[in-house]
Amino acid sequence: MTATGNSAPLVFTSGGLDRAGDLRSDPNWLAARRADSRARILLFSQLKPLLSGAEGAAETALRFLSRADANRLGGADADEVFLGLDGETAYFARDVSASGNEVAKLGVEAHFHDARAALDLLPISETAIMGQAKALIDWHQRHRFCSTCGAKTAMEDGGYRRHCGPCGANHFPRTDPAAIMLVVRGENCLLARNRRFGVAHNHSALAGFLEPGESIEDCVRREVFEEVGIRVGAVRYSASQPWPFPSSLMLGCIAEAISSEIRVDGSEIVSARWFERETIRRMLAGEEIGGVKLPRPVAIAWHLIRTWAEG
Ligand SMILES: [Zn+2]
């Protein structure tokens, strides 16, 4: 599925690998891919991916390694998650946090880099691979034991399942759906400042996690009313974006308001106000108006705002 209409591609959504979901559950097939000399491995240390070049470069790329090179940082017997295929080349990711992060041992110029900050440095086609790898490695780190019986579990299916031998339970990597919604009414949209944004003048769309048994539309209406006291009628899905911090899936929506009086909750949302479409267009063009800062283009919120402003 493409992103938001005429907008540029969203980070974490473009250029991913062929996940070979029909093949990766075959242990023999997976072992052959691991043993293949063409296999390439992306290392992570403390959830930071290995990037090419020296720290501080304005642009870089994921640094995939041969198995021989990857083993120089240890973890040769460690579990690896299978990321997918690009032609005949199989891609894997390995966590080397426990075995060391002395990049100098690799003999190539590379460094571990904060994953969120890397979004500004990587080609967009690589952000999906990084996001997939980070979300999987993070999940495996935090789910070593069975939530049913407490026994140690084992990685299966190239990292898309953990199995508990003693009780037979299967556990699957989790994705947490969150709705992110631009509330609109006629020629106005509502942007809010979240307490988490700190003291900056950042304003963005509202967002919240879906609760069990809740539709996306119900979640949008509940969150908007809780956070700013506005009643929402029609909800239109726009686009989605994986956000692996640690495992969210942002479901971008346009929410049609049927009331306009704002009452911020005061806990999560510090302030909220209506902005005219023309004002948003000028801000998107780079004009600073009232010190308000819009979200960065890596966020789906920016794409929702732009899609509406240009509509
Ligand atoms: Zn168990």
C-alpha cells in the first residue's frame, strides 16, 4: 500500500525485503541461507544499527557484513533474525550487545548509531529494513521466557515465533496499533502540544493506542474526546507507518469534527488550537508563524497535515 496520496514515501515503509514468509519456517531452507556465502548480516548493539563510515557523516547507509566479518564482533552462535531476500541474497540481523561492540575489530569504517537519529542519515529505502530488524531484535530481547509457564523459549521461523518446549505455547512478535488523527473542521485543523514534547513549540496531530476490542474509528473518537473534548463524526483512514520504538504501527486518519470547542485534558495535552488551512500551507513552505513548529517529515503526522493542507 502506498503512503499518503501525492506525498513522498514514509520512512519505515518503502524498499523492504522479500520476507519469504512461505519459506522461512523451513529450518533446512533457513540453514542453507545462513550458510550461503552471499548472506549479509546487519549488526545491532544496544538496539543501535551498524552504519557505514565514521560517526558524524551527513549521509550514510546500513553496513551489512559477510558472516566472516560479522563474526569478528562475536556472537557467531547467537540467534539471528531473518529479514528477507533481495534476489539471491539473504539478509539477517544479529544482536552483538553481549559479545562486544568494538567496531575497530571489523577492519572497516563503521559505527553503531542511534536508530531514531539514523532516520535523517539513511536512504529511505533502508529505513524499512532497519525498522524491521530493530523491532524484531528488541522483541526477542524482552521475550526470552514463556508468559504462560515461565520456561525459557526458543526462536523459530527465522525470528517470527518463539516456542516454549515445556508447555507448547507459541509466542509471536507483537505490534501495537496506535491511531494518529488529524482533526479537521471545514478550513481548519487541530494541532496540539503534548506534554512529552517538552518546552518547545512543537504541535502535532493527536494520537493514542488502540484498546482491546476497539475499532480504529472508535479509538479515534475516544482519544480525541479524552484529549481535547471534541466530538468526531466521520473517520477516514489515510496511511500507516510502522514505528519501531519499540513496536508501534501508526494508523493515520483524518477525523471530521462535529464540535469545535476545545477542552484540553491538561495531563497528556498541554494546549491545542485550530489552524487555518492557509496558515498550515505557509508553515509547510517554511514560514515561521507564532513560533509553532510542525512535526518532522519522518513522522506520519507531517504527511497527514500536508495531505490535508494540499487537498
Ligand atoms: Zn511455556
